[in-house]
Amino acid sequence: MLIRFSVKNLFSFNEATEFNLFPNKTQRLPHHKVKINDDISVLRFGAIYGANGIGKSNLIKGIGFLQEMIKIGNLVPLLDTQKFRLYAGNEKEPISWGIEFFYQNKIYYYTISVSENIILYEGLFEGVGENEKLIFERIFEDNKQKITFFEKYTQNPKNKMFVELLEEKLVEKNQILLSFLSEKFEDEEDFFNIINAYKWIRYKMTLVSTQMKMNGMPQLLDKNKDFKKFCDSFFHSLDIGIQKIYIDKIILNKNDKEHQNFINKCDENGGFVCFEDGCIKKENNKYIFKRLFTEHLDNKNEIKRFFYKDESDGTQRLFDFVPLFYDLLREECTILVDEIERSIHPLLIKKLIEKIALAKNIKGQLIFTTHETHLLDQNILRPDEIWLVEKDQYQATKLSPLSDYNIHNTANIENGYLQGRYSGVPFLGNLKDLNW
């Protein structure tokens, strides 16, 4: 589970800005609060509200940038061009990230600061407060990098030599040490915590942008019968006309020139390639094209099949969400969605989030940005799960939880939000200047 995330000098974030999932004392929706040790509990939901152009999506993008760097093992190209540009001197200041999370019964904190394609600082720690322990730390000063591991590791002379080799030869100044050690030394027992942290950041967080598509659905529906059953039940319950999902399968002919192009693409991608509504999977030396169709009933109660692309944008967006909802109920994962209500009717998205929020068997964690005020309901989300975004006098993004306000448990927070009682709403006064 994600505990907290901070970012500095990136996109619309100027000073270090933190988003966290710490609960307050409210007693509402107690199953949303998960106790991870004797002192710390974490929330399962986070909803981020704010006006257009205020920086909501930048929080998700900031986490995405960090995850992408961990994935590729290097700094993202042209990263310095993404610094906050509306404060003089920031071009010389580093971009910094910090992320704290709970995985495999341990709390980890990973932080990194970069500038001019150089990693100035990188550190990984386990535990909190007095129990915090250094796993590794890397500092770049005077054109040299210094790497420090936990004390027990460097007591071994061979390990000490290895650290010196890391500093001088093995790790470039733009190379992520967390990724390098996890990928090159994944069987090293001493790096257990490093590999744990790497796995969580890279694999246990799923980020869904407004343009992202969940590729591979036909393969997933074909191979996972439980998911297929969940998907059929999900769409049928929405009453949008879809009765079931159908997967059509065709074995490609290697002698057909048109088929051969698809077969070549499949081989180039390791035996699996995705398209908008289909995929090709090599199975038992056969190339199988699997395509997704939706089934509707006509006026004679007969089944008619529709291509996925013939469904509305909103329905296609729901297809993107089905695997996420399935995972939330069954897996310990963290899912972050930008503009969760995009192309979906307000009452429908409210019902979907309400269904997930009230499910006491949920295992995952859902964080999303939204404008949809119907979700500002204390029967769906706790006040400490709602975050408000606004900009300061320098146009820098600021975050604050709704629980900073004195919210009575009977208050209608949707009305209060729309009336501007809190923050995170657009300032509309200047529209008068248009003189329409």
C-alpha cells in the first residue's frame, strides 16, 4: 500500500508537496482504514479534487515519472525541462521524489534527487522513526559518488570492495542504483529489501492515464474463467445493453501473406502482440488471433455481436476499469487513475465507486483524480480520503486534505465544496470581463 508521496520542483510543484493516506480520528467507514503496525494505519482510498489546470494530474504524472525511471533504470531524457519554471532560480535546483509504502510486512521509504542528468542523492530506508534503518544511500559531490550500505553488509571485506567498484566503475551517474542492484543481483540475499522495494514500485502500482488502454483483454478473458465471469456480471449489472462478452478465436495461416505480417509482429514481441480490440498469442506453436465482441439482444431476443470499437467511449472506458476493479477485490495492489469519471455518467461512476468503497472484502488501494462532485459523499469516502488542490500566488500546486476543515459527520460536503467553502474550485469571477 502507498503511505505517502512527495515531489519537489517538478511540473506545477514548486516546494516539497506531500500527499499521504494517513487517517484522522473519524469513525466513518472503518474498513477503509488498515492497520499496518502498532502505530500506523493507512487508508484504502484517496480522491483528489481541484479546478482545471491546477495540478491534479501532475501528481499522478509525478508518480508515473518515478515509476518509469525505476523501470528503465535510468533518468528520463530531458527531465530538467520539466522543472517548475515560474520561480526564479529553480532551473538550478534539483527535482526530488520521495515515496513511502508498505510491502511484505515492511515499511520502506525511497527518495531520489536529480539535476542536469545526474543523480545527486538516492536513498532507501526501512522502518519509521526510531526504528528506521539505512539500506543504502548514494551521494554525488565534487564530481564523485559515494555509496553507503547498511553496516553489516560492509563488514565483509569482499562487499566493501564491491561497493568501491559500484562507485567507480559499475553505476553511471544517471543510472538508478535501486534498479541496477535489483536486476543484476536479484538472487543476492543481502539485497532482499532492495529487491522488495524495486518490485513494489515497478509492479505493484498501476497508473491509468486518461489515454491509457488496457491491452490484452481478449487473452485475459480467454484464459481466466473467473475474470470472464466477473466481467460478464459487471456489464450485465450496469444495464447498458451488454449481455455478455464473447472472444472469437482464429488460427492464423502461416502461408497467408496478410497473416504472415501479423505473425512476424507476434514473433518480434516475444509471442504476444496486442491491437485495439484483439491480440495474437503463440500457443503450442500456433498463432491464435483473439478478438473481443460484445453481445446484445435484438427485438426478437436473439444475440447480436458488436465489435468493441462500435461501443461508446464511455463503455470502452468501462472496459479499461474492469481489470482494475477485479484486482482491487482480489489483490494487494495500488491503482492510481487520472480523471476516473471521464466519459462515464455521474450516477454510474458514483455507483461504481460506491460498490468498491462499501465492499469490506477489498484488498487493494484506489487513488484517483476527479471533478465528479457526486462522490463527495461521506457514505462513500471519509473526509481524510478527500484531497483538495489549489495554486498559490506563484501558480504552484498545493495539496490539503478535506479533514483539515472541521467537517461534521452529517455535513453535505458536496454542497460545501461547490459553494467554495473549502478550496479546489475554479475562480469564475473573471468570466464577467468577457461581457457576453
